[in-house]
Amino acid sequence: MLVVRLIFESFRFAWNALKMNLLRTILSLLGVTVGIFAIITVFTLVDSLEKNIRDSLSFLGTGVIYIEKWPFTPDASGEYRWWDFWQRPNVSYNEFKFLQTNLKAANGMAIFGIRNNSIIKRENNSISDVELCGSTYGYSELFEIELDNGRYFSQIETESGRNVAVIGHNLVNALFPDGSNPVGKEIKIKNLKYVVIGTMPREGESFLGTTSHDDLCIIPYSSFRKLYQTGTGSSDELNSRIGVKGQETDIGLVELENEITGLLRSRRGLKPKQDDNFALNRPEAIANIIGGLFDVIGIAGWIIGGFSILVGGFGIANIMFVSVKERTNIIGVQKSLGAKNFFVLFQFLFESIFLSVIGGLAGLLLVYLITFIPMGNLEVVLSVKNVVLGLGVSAAIGTISGIVPAAIAARLDPVIAIRSS
């Protein structure tokens, strides 16, 4: 009951301070409001940017290791040795079959090649800038291909290289403008007929403008090899990659990476002292680089907002010193009636925290209003984590700013306090 009484009295005094000295209080709390607004705005934008970028990179899959010629990032020294990487052989279908037979730590596997800017036709309709992907059956396991009509191709269709295709939303609209069902209909890729067996739902444009399934056409890898040269002798434009999905129990995919390295080095006849002539890429590497950049931006937000909060803290401390002076008589009466020092201490301390939290709430409200401003493909969301952070920082500033005035009030002599005018 004592705690409830303390909080109630503190709220009452804080509210009276707001009403009696509205302009002074608002100006004093402005620093906290601006500080919380600056910090939480930066964190909200950073979190939203990071989420949108990670979503844009979702086409790379999760928990996957890619075996290919070119690494995603520079080496440990920060140097990207493109000349050495250029001389590496491309991965081949035979290497894929070898790994598929011998890998024990894999939970899914596929080899696929991409041909950008492809043209696909049907009767008098055509569409360019298509991303043509030739893949083995496991591609759907790596990227969780979602279909809204039809089916994905079977293992038999993959191995035999049947001319079947799964197409994205934009291809459906361009090749079947009459709204007819594409499944079972023929399309042409490099003048070869392919039967559409499935379609993918609309995904829309991502924040970074990265590839989506809307402009994607998937055909079996063996059929893709009839159209374009793949393997070690292919050009970089048609560089295939092998994607291997790890098991959930393999934390960090350490076991999978070690097994791939050992098998592929053995397959390519590399000696112990020779460097790997292949790259094992992970989508997490790009995400970590992005995360490091956003950490720096977050620190900048703390620095910018910190100065405003510091000013706001002095403003709240000023309010509390004035409040102690104005209520010296009341403090004396309370103490003469038996109020303990800690009662007076917590009364002023809660009042300081309450005032600071009001300033923080005003800052959070401004941040919330920002989320309604259209920012193109960037979706800005004020998360619960940032709301809690803003309120926590406000409460901490209120505690720090109010502790000295509250301690002074608690140590006042009741006789002297009553006599003061």
C-alpha cells in the first residue's frame, strides 16, 4: 500500500507541476523529447532498413552453403583476389553428383545455373528480361518455392531433362493476357517448346530491387544444359553453383562446411599445401557486413540523441530543484506528521521519473507519426523493443536527474522546513 501511495502522490505533484508551470515544464522536457526522438528514430530506421534488406536477400535462402567460383566477400586481409578467382574452374554437374552421393551432413542439395535477360514467347506474346533458371529437383527445398497453380517438376522429369517449366507471376500476365490457365500450355525458350506445369504467386518488388520469383522461369537442369553450355568450360555468365542446405542440428554449418571442403579437395586432386580453388559462400556473410554498418549508424544515433537527452536531464533537474524549494513547507509538515526520509525521497524521485517519461512518450509519438510517411519500398515499423528502449532511457534520465533534488528534500530538517517562507 505504501508503494501505491507514493506513486499516487508523485503523480499528483507531477501533474500539478505541469498545470501550474506548463510552459516552463514543456521547455524543460523538450530536451528529453528531442533526444528520445533522435535515438529511437535512428534505431527504428536502422531496424527497418536491416529487415527490408534481409528480406531482399531472402532469395539466397537460409542455412545454405553455396559452392561456386567467386566468393561473396574479400578474404581476411580485405583483398578481393579477382585474378586468382577468375582462374578457378566452374563447378560441374559431375561434381554435384559426386557430392550428392557422398555428403552425409546435407539436408538438401541442388545445382543450378542462371541465364538473365532471356526471352520467352507464346504465340504472338513475348516477355524479355526473364531470369531463366535451370535447376535440379532439390532447388525447391533450398528456396521453398511456393506455387499457386499446378506443381513442381518431379525427380524423373529432372533427370530425364523433360521440357517442362514453372513460371512466375509477370510471365503469366505477359504470356497469357487473356487470363487463361497456363498449366498444360506451351511456351517457347530459344525456339524449343516447353510445357508449363506450375505457376508462382506474385511477390512484388523488394526494397533493394533484387530478384524475385515474378520474373523467374525454372526448368530442369538437364534441359537447361541443352540450351547453354555449363560446367568447367562454361563462361562466367553461365556460372553454375551448387547449393547445399545444412541440418538444423549442425550449428553454424561447421560439420557441413568441413565435409564439403574435404570431399571437393579430394575430387579436384588438390595437394595439402594448395589453396582451395573454390568458394564456400553463405548469405550470412552479406548480412554480417550489413549488420556491422548499421551498428555504426546506431552509435551515431546514440551520440546525437545523447546531447539532447543531457540537456533534457538538466532541465528536469532544474524543475525538481524548483519544486523542492516551492514545497519546502509541505515537506516540513509531512515530516512532522511522521513521514520517513525514504517517503520524501521516493516521492520526488517518482515525480522526476514521471516527468521524464512524459517527455519520452512525446518523442515516441513523433517517431510513430514518422512511420506513416510513405518511403517507397521501405516499410518503417516502430517495434516494441524500441518503445521499451525509449521508455527505459527516459526513466533512467529521470532517475539520474531527480536523485540529487530528492536527496536534498529527504534530508531537510522538519522544523526549519516549516519555518521557511
